[in-house]
Amino acid sequence: MIVEPLSISHTEIVNDFLLLNWGDGTDSMIELKQLRNQCPCANCAGEKDALGNLYIGPEQTKTTDSYLIQRLEKVGHYALRPYWQDGHHSGIYSFEMLRILGENLIGE
Ligand SMILES: [Zn+2]
């Protein structure tokens, strides 16, 4: 069986939500707050060293700006990088991750 790679045909920010139209015709809506709280970057999600120790950067004080997206950048054909209003933009969200977030399988 051939599994089609995920693709996104359209993205839009509507109020507090990121709207995604997938190449397979389905839609996802992700709350921006949830998206930011799940930021996968090394600072927010932590980084493991060779021994498996987890290092997490200092927790950032989040403001309302932290949950607003200035713009979205496509990273290759597999991920999106949001530029948050508070200047944070190191989180690269793979399509797989966005798909899971859109299905609300990850708690807040
Ligand atoms: Zn982050």
C-alpha cells in the first residue's frame, strides 16, 4: 500500500485558530494557544544529550502576543514555521504533528 505524503493546500488564520486545508480534502482547526504550547523547538520542548538527559530552556513569560501569529512560513514540503508576535520562531511543526494537533490527540 502506498501512503500519500501529507500536503497542505491552504492555510489561514481565523481569530484564535489556524485553519489547514489538507491535500486529501480534509480540514483541521488548531487553537493558536494549543499550537504555541506544543512548540517543538529545543527551548520549549527541550533537547536530549547523548546520555538522554533532557535540557529545557528557561520558561518564557507568555503574553497575548505569544499566541498571535504574524506569518507562517513553509519549510520544504513537510513543515510549517509560525512567526509569533512575541518574536519566537524557532518551532518547526511537521505536517504529521499539525495533523495530530488538528485531531486533538494531544492534550494541552
Ligand atoms: Zn519554542
